[in-house]
Amino acid sequence: MSAIRTMPLADLRQGLHVSVSQIKSWLMCPRKYQYQYVLGTEPAHRPVALAFGTACHRALEAFYEYLQAHGRKPPVDQVQTAFVDRWAVEVGDPLPLLFDEDQTADQAKDQGVALLGAFYQQGFVPDEVIAVEQPFGIELVDPETAEVCDIPMVGAIDLVARHQGRVWMIEHKTAARRFTADRIAWDFQPTSYLFAARNLGLDNPAAAFQILLKTKKPSCETIPVNRNHESEIEMLDTFQHALRGIEAGAFPRNRGWGCADCQFKHKCGG
Ligand code: SF4
């Protein structure tokens, strides 16, 4: 079966590799994938949701690193400051952010501070933090031919934690609305985490989304996901088909809701 490598993420990313987000990007719009990962096209802007998510991610990382080191939660303002500091970096980037209509950087900052306050009250506090940003590299096997692909899948698990007798792989998300049942059932990210965990030799690992909801009243929910062997086979099958498409140079446009804040719309026409 596949091997897993646990060297630093920067080292894993040195060689040819693919990530879950790259495959999801190709599935969403192959032309956008081509601009971003094949041609290295200069983007016109950065979507604000991406920058906001990065800043929230950094704050959660700081929270769990503190919990791991001290065995208790950090003060809430320490978590909120981690968000504010990272948000300032995002806003200061020379590539401009594309804000939603009537939204400003300060409003987004206030929203982030409130969201981290909700996380602090409602978020996942495990019995023990095992790792924050755990890197992994896994060989991809074609489920039809059993051949090992020469491009490994590389990624990092947001949080690995022991809780109530099981080891949990947690994926952090920020979202404007609740995830649909389909997304919870099929998203490849937790599937890849569980696949990596099983290849690491973990017995009966579990996975969950921790979602910071940017609703009018900010909230945070942790949603366990169910995956089985068939889920992993389906993920590998989808990856194989996507990689064949990429190798064959299949990069059609897929116009839809994702075009509205696409960073490469200026190149794409229409
Ligand atoms: S504008 Fe739409 S079709 Fe064109 S690359 Fe972006 S997402 Fe794809």
C-alpha cells in the first residue's frame, strides 16, 4: 500500500507533487488551474475570502500551539491578536484584495475578531493536541491498475488531536454559510487526512470539519465526517482522472459562480 512521508512541508513541496486543493481547483475550473499552476499567470487580485481564511487559520494555529505547550487555552485576546496581525499582513500585500460590495478592511477585521470570539467560546478543545499543521506525503495508487503514480499527494493536516479515546484529524474552514450535506459527505480534504492517518498506522482515526461561520451572529461548529474504504478508492480514482487530464493538457473553461471573483478573469475573456 502507499507510503507516507512526514518530513517538513517545505521539503515535501520541493519535488513534483499535487495537493487536494490543486485537484479541487482543476475540477472547479481547469482553465483557472492552468493560469495558476501551469502558466504562472500574474493574478489581478486576491479574493478577500482567501485572505480572511488565512488570517483565521493563523489564529487557530496560535490557539492550538498554545494549548499543546501549556495544556490550557490562551487568553482570548491573544487569539484575536494573532488574527489582527495576520490580517494586517494580508491587507498590506501589494496584490490588492477584492472586497465584497460595501465591505472595508476594517469591517472585515472587526468581523474576524468577533468570529474568533465565537470560536473561543464554542470551538473544539481536545483532551490533547498531538500536532498542529502536520505535513504528509502519500504515494497515489491507481485503484484500477494498482500502479503507483510518480506524483505524490502532499499536504498538511490542520490539527491532529486525541479526544475521548480517538485520534482526530481536524480541517479548519471559514465559510459564509453552513456546509451542505453533500459537501460534508464528499469533500476530499478529510478523506485525504484519514487516508494519510491510516497510512501512518493510526488505528481507527476520525475526522471533522471545524467551521467558523461568518453569519450575522458569528458561530463555530465542529462536524464529524464519515469516510470508509470506498471513499478513499473514489478519491484516488478522481485524482487519477484529474492527473490524466492535466498531463493531457485538458484545460477548458468552466464558467459559473466561481467566475465572479476569479483572479484570472482579465485573461479569460467573456
Ligand atoms: S473567469 Fe471563470 S472560466 Fe475563466 S478562468 Fe476564471 S473561473 Fe475559469
